[in-house]
Amino acid sequence: MTTEESTVPSNFIRKMVEEDNQTGKFGGQVHTRFPPEPNGYLHVGHAKAICLDFGIAAEYGGLCNLRFDDTNPVKEEEEFVESIQEDVRWLGFDWEDRLFYASDYFDQLYQWAVQLIKNGKAYVDSLSADEIREYRGTLTEPGKESPYRNRSIQENLDLFERMRAGEFENGTHVLRAKIDMTSGNLNMRDPVMYRILHAAHHRTGDKWCIYPMYDYAHGQSDSIEGITHSFCTIEYEDHRPLYDWFLDELGVYHPRQIEFAPLNLSYTVLSKRKLLRLVSEKHVNGWDDPRMPTLSGLRRRGYTPESIRDFCERIGVAKNESVVDIALLEHTLREDLNKRAQRVMAVLRPLKVVIDNYPEDQVEEFEVINNPEDPDMGSRKVPFSRVVYIEREDFLEDPPKKFFRLAPGREVRLKSAYYITCVDVVKDEQTGQILEVHCTYDPESRGGGTPDKRKVRGTLHWVSAAHALDAEVRLYDYLFSKPDPENVEEGSDFTANLNPDSLESLTFCKVEPDLAKAAPGSRYQFLRQGYFAVDPDSSDEKLVFNRAVSLRDTWAKIQKTQKK
């Protein structure tokens, strides 16, 4: 994907909507819908659809419904219904009073099925599922008609009514549309409309034991709700003739289905079936694991709704599939948090520094700006004392040539505090591990500057040992080790590419005391470390932070390289 393609949204859907408005096809109205199946949590690919469905409606002064296509009680749960509503609201969209369910229309869908039977356009088939697949044919071979295809209308009506009454076991019969078993489009080869499922529905309970297939329920639900433009991902393009066939045969209001390319994201899988496997097989810690591409996972990790909406706008809407670099998603988050996140100091791998010539009982406070990008965010007081923590990686006994941090005999700046110089190192006698570093400070350098204007190349973040709070910090990497997780050797599947180092938990971190009031979901920039969010696991005893994204912006580097 080029930089231009990733930042300029395609307008082909807008153009189609505008054409319909100009011709008066729907009376100049725009009414869309977001129709998730409540069989899992929404992911970032759904965010693209949500932004399109609600965004197009808003752009043309129209309406957008939220409708759950809840036609499979075996896989659907109220938990998923609630999570989907929460995610749509979190993204910033409101369906107002237009919350619907396909199950609201089960009675009408049943009556329409009866109508198709009476019109000779549907029949009850008693082939098994395997036999139906066998009879269906292939892309190069036509299908064969079922031996039950020519049952009389009366026999079909009787069997269908008995199916509804619960007389038959699962898999005994199905209702199929009677279209064309020789069609080049496999979806038109007498598709199944209803199957028997003796399973309680999360909304209708045990009222029904036959349930409509998605392809049958979807278009008719659009029709009932007066949808003008039904946006679907490109895999439904071959289903559009069936969508149209049902509506035309029933003689009801006919929306327009328009397909667009789904989101494909590097280092990520966006199949609900595969995400469910990750959860059920415990490769991750639930649907909201911060490594997951679910909206709940991204929210827990620290993503903002603004950054995700910006990402969806930048990638645009196209007809042809492509893979978006995950670096762009991270870039939009950095841009957003750079403007809104408070800067704080946190030491993830602490090394004790004792300032020998600083008074033992003295405590000072330094004024620190909260965010240089936003003066309105003000400043805060940060305490300083004789013992501080710095990052262990910020000290080396025998540093290489271009190491500008602390080392024996070297002077560095402590951010907003003093210049310090290393004078001694204390080690564990048995292991040789460095336990603490002893330094002296220059009292004239208070606030990070000196009268003689001498240059110090290294500036380190720090926290006062006497005031530091304990914290756990979780460092997340990509869940998969390959840009294309589906690229596996024969006999393996996508789980073979799971990254064993996708999570590193640091349990002995130290953060500045201002974070004691940090609420779950709050986002911060840890100086020199990245952007972090407070995890719901946090408690009064211990703060827990998730790294949302590092400071290293690979997408900006990609753009810079492409411009050369």
C-alpha cells in the first residue's frame, strides 16, 4: 500500500449514494444499518464498517440503525450483544431509538417463507447436509436437483409447518429456495433458507426451533427497516443476486446492496472464528486481552476512539482488497496521544542512585510541564530526594563510544532536576550485579541548567525512591510473529505463528506519586518509554499499566522513505 492510498479515502460509495440521491431512487433519503451477528466481540475491521455505516448516514443527513442479525442461537450470547453496544457507543456513534434484531422479524420471515412455498419458489428438502453439499456441484460442474425438489406445494406447506412445530430432529429437513441448480453462481443453487435447531434463543427463548439463514434474513430485515443502502464486505458480492432474488420474488421494498473491501491488517487475524479460537484455546486472556484486535482489547490497551476513527478515515473504502500496515494504526494513536496524554516519569527496570552530597532529609519539588503540546494542561510538582531510581539500561560501567547516558566519571542531567556525576558503583559480591550507583550533584544546576552553560548530552528520567509508587507494567508486542499469520507450512494453521514474546510483564516498576490518582483507562506518556494506559486490574495496592504503543514511529519513517 502506498502512502497516498493509505491517507486518501476512496469515494466510490459516496459517489453511488450521490447518484441515487440525484436520481431520486430513494426519495433523496439515506438510511443505513450496522448489522453485527452477536457471536463474538467486535474487532477493528468492524470499526471500519461502523464508521462507514454511521458516517455516510450522517454525511447525507440520514439515519443509521443498529441491528443484530441474531439468527443462530447456538453461537449467540447476550454478553456479545452488550459488548457490541458498548463498543459502538465508545467509538462515538448513536443509533438513538433504532435498535433492532432480526429476531424481531421471525414471524414475518416465516410468513414470507410460506408465501415463497405457495408460489412454487421454495421447498422442503430431506437430504442430509453432506448430500446437499454433494448435490450442489462445484465451480466447474453444475449441481444436481434434489429428489425432493418437486414435492407438491401442499406437502411442502405441511412439512414446513411440522418443522416449526418441533416434530423433527435437527438435520432432518431444511427449507430451500427453488432457483437454479445449474447457475454459475453457487449461491443461487437452491440455497437453504431455514434449518431445524432445537436450541433456545437469547431473546425468543423456546418459541422457535427453526431459524432462518443469514442470506434469507438479511435482505428482508433491510427491507422491513426501510434501509436505502446496505453496505457489505466484498465476500457478499456473489450473494447479491440472492439478496435481490428474495426481495424481487416477495415483491417488497428493495434496498441497494453495495460491497467494499474488508480490512486486512498486518500481524493480525480479523476472523471472528479465529479470534474465538484464540480465546477458547487460551492463547490470550479473553476477548479484551490488549493483544487482541477487538475494540475492547484496543480500548484496554490504551487506544482512543478518535485514533481509530482517524485510522478508518485514512485507509478509506476501496473495492479491491489490500493489507494495511499495522504501523499506520499505531501512528494514528501516537498522533492523538501526543496531543492529549500527560507526560510522567516511570522507571520500568529500576536502578538505585544515591546522591552522596545531597542532604539526607531534604526533599525538594520541581515544577514539571504536563504536556508541551498543550499549555492548558498546566504543570505539576514532582518530589526529589537523595535517593532516586533511574532505568538500569541508562547506566553502563564500560560504555560504547556513542553511549551518552550515565557511566563512571560521566555527568548527565536528571530531567527538570540536577546534573549528577557518577563517582562509585556498588555490586553484589557473588553475582557481580550492580546494586546501586553513587553520584554527586551540582547544586547550581537546579532545574536542569547551569550558570556556565556547559553541555551535557544525556538527560534521564527518574523517580524519587522515597516517594515512588509500585507498579506493574505490561509490555505488549504483536500477537503474531509474521506480517501474514495465515502464511504457514502445510499441516499447520495460523496459531503456529503466534509470537511467544507478545507479553512481557515487569512487576517491580516505580512511578512518580502523581499517578496515585490515575483511574483505569487513563492514558499517559512515560517519558522516553511510550504511551501507557491504566489497566482495570489496578488497585490501591498496586498500579497496573499497559503499553499502548512505543514512541518509535515506524509509519512516519515509511512515509519519509517513500517521499525521497
